[in-house]
Amino acid sequence: MKLLALGAAAAAVAALGVVPGTASADELPAFDFTDCPAPPANADPGTWRCEAFVSQGKLTIHDREVPLGEMRLTFSEGRVDGQYAQVFGALRHEPVSLPGVPGATLQLRYGGYSDFQGNDERRGELDVYAVLQHPLLRKDCRLGVLHTVVHDDPAVPPTVISKTPPTMHFGVVDPDLAVPATTGCGPLGKLVDRRLGLPSPSGENTFHQTTYVQYKAL
């Protein structure tokens, strides 16, 4: 999920000719750079920065909407031997209620793959999985890995909030997300699958995210 307009977001905005928007700085979340990963030892000096994302997201499976609440993501990017490189930092997400399954919660976690270098075809890619918790579900119950490929959301175009420090607001959408059945949940896993309509193929689900991002030189 970009949890995300990701890697080259500022460059993309410059290419689009986006100018500072009307969003107020009073609306900005508090950005946290604690999880910023350090550049690799062979990084090109002066080329690296950390990006801290604060997002609000929702996942729609068929016609069931799952509000995801706040998600925070950090990564660093720059150049190594003149080539673009990136290092993932962290994905932080508090458990949220799972509609249709009373008493159950869902928490997103990093799935081990990310590519935040945007191009003409997509804004970025991210693998996540969801931990499902309920007193009657096994502790290893999860959903995913979900591989999300996000694109710019025309409803939330990129807006430059501030140039010092560089801060942006934008939206992304993945209309082609496939959602697999749950795993490791025990006998009640099939009930969760029925309630959510899982597995659900690409084209039946949508991931939306609106994001504030701030950049910090490393």
C-alpha cells in the first residue's frame, strides 16, 4: 500500500508544475523522523533524505469498507554510485475494528517489499499484511501478504504545503488490489473469510490513501 505517493514525489510535483496550495499549516500532523534509516556506508554524500508519511486510509473489499485510520511510514532515499537507492524504515499502524466481525481488530504490518520510486505507470509499490486479533482466533491469524500498486488519485491532487521544510499533501489509489483468504486463524478463519468475502480477486477491491509527507535531509 503507498502507504505513500512515494519516492520521487517532490520531483514529480515539480514536473507537474504544482504550486503551493491552500491547505493550512495548522492542519498538519506531527511528523516523526525517529524511524529514519541511515544511508548506506557507500552513499553519495549530500544526496540522501528521509521521508516521513502520515496517512489516513481505507480498504474496500467488495462493498465492505474497512477504515484503516492513521498509518505512519518512513524510508530514506538518495544515490549510491550515482544510482537511485532507498532503504525502508518502518510502518506503524494501530489496530482498528474489523467491520463484520464483532470484537476483531486488524493491524497492518510491513510485508518485506517496497519500491517508492515513482514512474509514469505508478506512484509506488508496497507489500503489507494484516494481523487479525480476536479472543477466538489463533494468535498467528493474518491476512496477506497484500501487494499494492498505487496511482495518483485525481480527487486528491498533489499540493505543496510548505517549501521549508518541504511538505506535501496528496492522495493515491489502488483499484486492482487482490485480497487473499486468511491464514493461521484456526477453525473460525473460514467464518472471517465468509464475512469479508475472501478471497477477493483483483478488480473487486480498492485501497485509498490520503497522505501528508515531510522531507528531512540526512
